[in-house]
Amino acid sequence: MTPTRVRVLAIAYLYWRNRQRWQRRRASCWTRQFLAKRLELGAYHRLDQELRLGDGDAFKNFFRLPKLMFDSVLSVVGPKIARQDTTYRQAISPAERLAICLRYLATGDSYKSLGYSFRVGVSTISRIVPEVANAIWDGFVSTHMQMPKEEEWRAIAEEFEKEWDFPNCIGAIDGKHVTIRAPPCSGSMYHNYKGTFSIVLLAVVDANYCFRMVDVGAYGKGSDGGTLRASAFGKALQAGTLHIPADRSLPGAPELGEMPHVFVGDEAFPLQKHIMRPYPGNNLTRQKRLFNYRLSRARLVVECAFGILASRFRMYYRVMGQNPEHVEACVKATCILRHLLRSTEAKPPSSDEAVPLEGGRRLGTNNSTKEVMQERERFMTYFNSAAGEVSWQNNVV
């Protein structure tokens, strides 16, 4: 072997040895020191285990789910969010990933704050939250938020008549603005009438405050009526594919004829055959004011449902900094989780207290047909008749 070849081999060996040392040194410093203690001191590995062994209410307050429901959700989404271990690190378990996502939904804390608490990198948190949220939606939407069939619509109508004294009502509909940080180069697309940036959660709620259908992601600049028209629910309503039951007469008033089943909404929605809205304006007759009160009382369930949702998942009290697609995933996950929680909670009692008449709301277009306006007149007549009145309504209006 020539001296030149020996020198070349020696240089190659030194280069290889130095590269190996550099890679080992880089691998030994691939994470911050406090992150390396995640398995010993992270919130999931310490606090979660203490909460499981202790007070069940504390566990539910921390994760917003009871222990049994946490495990049930994990059994569904776990296989979808599991990751493989590598030679460099042990993968974050599905249970810990679910805990991180639930804690974000429960608090709306920044990813950096969650990272310090769970001892997980911020970039990892930013991937975990939308992935788990999408997995929750995909895992439960087909079994817990499918479009109701005709028999289910009839059952909802019976509940509205029993609890809220509004016959032929199959749901309350409204939109909620979820505040976000303005996306780059989005102009005024997400800028709403409240002066903030948002996406819209459009929801149909039954008499027991359960979300039956949701549509998430519309631009904040749109009105509730415009959001309804563009949504899958609105298109199905126009196409007549919602399996809405056939018209029927109101209880005790067959002389008024067959009446359609309707969704109740505020002034931002158009008056249509299956959407009932209040009479607009301030100078209304007593009969019209009483109709508005009865409709607003039934519509109160969707406002309460939004309030319960925000109280349970405090992310709605924050300005969410993710991109709109990730915010949409989180909103859908909270709606599904709220539906799961509602099935285990005691039904709240209906209230006969006065519901304030709506005022100062945005008005939607009202290009209604004469037939639809006559149907609203017949509802008004019914609520002012002996067959449809309730004993306390004259003390309110």
C-alpha cells in the first residue's frame, strides 16, 4: 500500500470518528433537560395518576371527562393516535396525547404553557391537539351526531311541546362566533360584526340541550342566514332530504289546519316553511309580542347549550391562535364530547321564568312567501287561544 493511500485512509478514518462523536454529542443534547424528565415529573405521569386514585370530581374537573368516559374515548381514538417508539425516544402514549388535547380544550392555555406542564415540546403539542381532536370527531360522529330520522324528529317535537310549550318544534338553531387570531392575508373574511375575527359554529339543538347537528368553519363576516344557506344542513333543508315529518295539526286546534314542523331561530334567520322566526320591529301588537315570547322561550335552549359548552370547555373564552382548520377540529371535538357528557348527566328542569324578548339583533332578509307568513299567523293565533295558551304567559307579556 502506497504512502498516499495510507494518508487518504487515515484522513477518512479521522473524519468518520469525529462525525460519530458529533452525532453522539448531538443525540445526547436533542432535548432540553426539563423535557427529558417527562416520565417522572410530567403532569400526566404524576398528577393524572394521583387524580385517578383520588377524588373522581377532581379528575373530571381537570380533564372535563369522568374517568370511565376518558377510558371509553381512549378505547376509540387510541389506535388512531398511537405512535411507534424509535431508537432515540419513547413515543408519547395515546392516553397522554388524549390528556394533552383535553387539557387544551378545557383551558385554552397556550401551547407553551401546556408544554411546561406536560414537559412536552411546543411543536409536539401543536401536532397532538388537532390530531387528537380530529380523531375524536371521526371516532364518534357516525354514532352520536348523525342526522335524525323521522321517528327521532317526532320524539324531539314531543320533548319541545312537553318542556317548552312549543308544538311541532324539532329544534332550535343559532350560530356562535368562535374568536380566533386573524389568519395571515385573510383580509376581512373572518372579521365579524362584533369587531373580532372568528369562525362560525352553526348548531341545531334539541329540547334537552343536546347538539343534534353542527356545521363549523364558516367565515365570521357572514350572517347567520348566509351561513345557514351555505351549510350542508341548509342545503339539505332546501332539498327536502332531512326526513322532516309530515305536517300535522296543533294539539287541540284542528281548525287551524295542518302545520309544518319547524326549527326556531332569531331574526338573523329567514322565515321559511321549516324555519320560524319572530316578528320584527318594536311596535307590535300584544298577540305578536306573545308569539315572540313563546318562540324566544323555545329558542333559549340553543343559547343555553352554547353557554354550557363554553363553561365546560374554556377554550371558547380565549382568542385561539391556531389556523382555522385546527380551530375547526377543536370545536367539533368539544361538540362531540358535550354530547357524550349530556348522555350521562341529569336532565335540567325546564323553566317557566320569563325570557326577555329579543332586541337589537341583526336582521336577516325576509323574502318569505305569503303561505309561510300565514303559517306564522296561525302559530300566533294558536298561542293566543285557549287551546295553546299557558297559564302564566299573560303575566309576562
